[in-house]
Amino acid sequence: MSYTVSQLLTQDITFQPIEIKGWVRGFRSNRFIALNDGSTINNIQCVVDFENTDEAILKRITTGAAVHIKGELVESQGKGQKVEIQVTSIEILGDSDPEEYPIQPKKHTFEFLRENAHLRTRTNTFSAVMRLRSSLSFAVHKYFNENGFYYMHTPIITGSDAEGAGETFRVSTLDAKNPPLDDDGNVDYKKDFFGKESNLTVSGQLEAETFAMSLGKVYTFGPTFRAENSNTTRHLSEFWMIEPEVAFMDLAGNMDLAEDFMKSVLGYILEHNSEDLEFLENRLLTEEKSKPQAQRSEMSLIEKIKFVVDNNFKRVSYTEAIDILKNSKPNKKKKFNYIIEEWGADLQSEHERFLVEKHFKCPVILFDYPANIKAFYMRLNEDGKTVRAMDILFPGIGEMVGGSQREERLEVLKEKMKALDISEEELWWYLDLRKYGTAVHSGFGLGFERLVMFATGMGNIRDVIPYPRTPQNAEF
């Protein structure tokens, strides 16, 4: 019977004939194969009887080779594993060139592995990261499905820029060297494929709102795109966004939903991915030892996740947070890179982490932000200067979730759009929601890769997505 490595290591099936297929992680003494098939962080040892194995086959058992093994699962005589496979036959599947295979059993830099992203999941670190990514994705859908949400597939190609930032990728079939021009000498997008200027979406939120205002509770989970020329450890040009939208829900309900959601998905991986989390935690602990004491994290990876799952989130207004930060020691002693001097400042990661890790010592939800640093669709408060926005702040990373109660009042929304030079003509359908059956509604956005970074402890966002898209890089 055919098994996975995970099954062989966890089920009581010793002294039975088994079959398994996988990739060789290592082969020593012409006898011991370390085999992995991706089902677990752990390898299984396969013991070859080299005296009764064809020498030509032994030469082809190299790191990276795919093999089909038959044998008997027995209790291991050596250290480091409870069971092993006594091999009765081995077949090499396909070709394998030991001289050229790039992922040799040694330490590789993450930069090197990004250059070999098609093979990097054959390492322990990246196989663990991608299994966790898969589990988190499942946990997202599981949570929303169990809580009465409908999954919406919002357009990838759109005519709107949801954030109004202008950092979009244009979608066009026009001749790049000789596009048609209108009477004013501008590119005539009426002759383009969609008959108008179109781009890849930066968010599914606006379209999700339309569904929320008929189906009640919906969410999107799909790719989004930003043409932001940022080569940092936290920026991608293509990334995945989770965006729930709920009708008849105010800001308080939005905060309740977001907190419950975050605790649920992170609780899921604590329960189902313990081996991968422990491996990544140990990797981080080893990495931390090489850092100066002042730069070391105060919490281990699993402690950080439990810090979120086990603590109630502290809810603090932006105004209160500014007062705390202005009077904090790092601010007064100018230890912050960005000194907080007055109300209205856009908070940086260092400020957010101070509130979470030093001041409140729990996850924090900031709300009621200044209107001029938030998006046009957020509901204006009665004071005329703040909006019903909320951000959730986590240890080690700062902002994790951003959301708001949406502006449901037609005239107020139109005024805000006019002030920001956002075309009513382009968003006529969005304004229609405020004309026909308008109601209080709210939602939030969560960058999925940022969540995976938090859950895995990886320091670069390019290492938590299979094939990163960044400026000057669209390889694979």
C-alpha cells in the first residue's frame, strides 16, 4: 500500500509492506536515504541493502532525485527516528544530475533560494512556510463559511482605483509604439480592448460593498496589484487580499469581527501546524543568537502567535494614542526615527510596535483616525475631522488589519470625492449604493502575505509567496 511520509511517521503500521514516493534529501554511506515528499517537515530514513542493490542504481540515488521505494516499515535501530524503511526495491524516477542540482544539503542564503524559487520548497524552511500558507488560507475560508459569509470573486481587471493612489498597472492591447490618438493628441482608450482606460485591481473592496448591500455578509480573497516602486522587505507588486464587507454593521461590530477572525485563523495553525511552527521557531532562535542583545525579539514565534490568540485586543482612539506617544520616553529622548510632534501624524511601524509591545502589552485596535490620512470611503465622524477607521496592531510587525465603517451618506461621500478629485462618473455605480437602500456597513482589509510573515517569522515578504513580483522582477 502507498503512504505519505507523514502517515508513516504518525500511524501504527510497523512491520507491514509499504510503498512510498518522494525526493532524496540526502544519501550517506551508500546506505541511508533521507526521503521527503512534502507532507511533513520530517524526513523518513530508508535503509538500502547495498550488497543486493545494482551499483548503477546506487550511483543515481543523489540529492534531489525522485524515487519510488518499496519495503517494510520497522522500528529504527539508530538514533533520531522511531521508524525507518527497510528497502526491498528502489526505482529512480526521471533524471537527476547531482553535479548541477542547486539545492544541495547545505545552508543557502534566501537571496540564492529566491533565484531558484522553483526548487526552494524542497528546503525545510520553505516547505514549512508554504504548508503554513496553505493552512492559513484554509482557515480563512473555514472561518467565513462557518460565520455565514458568501465568497465573492471580484474583478481583477477594473476601471477604478479603489484607494485613489494612482499606483496601478494599466491593462491594454493598444500598440505600445504607435497607439491611436484622439483630437487632443492623447491616447484614445476608446479604441482599446475595453473601450476605456483599465488597470489591474488594487482592491476588491468597492465591488464587495455592492454584494454586501444585497447578500449581507461577503468576503473576497484574491490577488491585488500595486505599481509602487518600492524595493523593501514589506512590499510586493502582486499580493493577496482578504476583504470582508458586512451590511448593517458599525465600527464596533467591525472591530469585533476582525479580532475574532484573527484569533480564529491563528488558533487554527497552532492546533494543526505545530511541527512546522516549532521548526520555524527554532530557526528564528538560532538566527537571533547572532544579533546584538538590543535587537533580539522579546517573544519567540509561538509566543507571539499566542500573544494574539490569548489576549483581548485593547481599543484606543488615535487621539489617545498620539498623547501616549508624544509623552513616551522614546519620543522625548528622540529615539524614534519619526518624532511625534502633533495630532495628525501618520503613525509608523515603530510607533505601532511601541503601543503593542511596550505600553499596552497586548494587540491594539486604533480607531477614529484623522480624515486627511485615510481613504475617501471612510465614514466622517460628527467632529468633521476624523473618520470611523480602525487599524489592528500586532507585535513585531505593526499594522496587520485596516478597516472602517463605510460612508453611507450620498452627499457627504460626493463632497469627499470632489475634494480628492475622484470622478463621480467613474464610480457612478458605487454612488448608486448610497441612493438605493443605503445603510450602515463596514469592512476591513488584510494583506495575506503580511499575515503569513507574522505566522512564520519570515523577515522578507518575498519569502512567503511562491513567486514574488517586485520592481524589475517577474521571473518564473
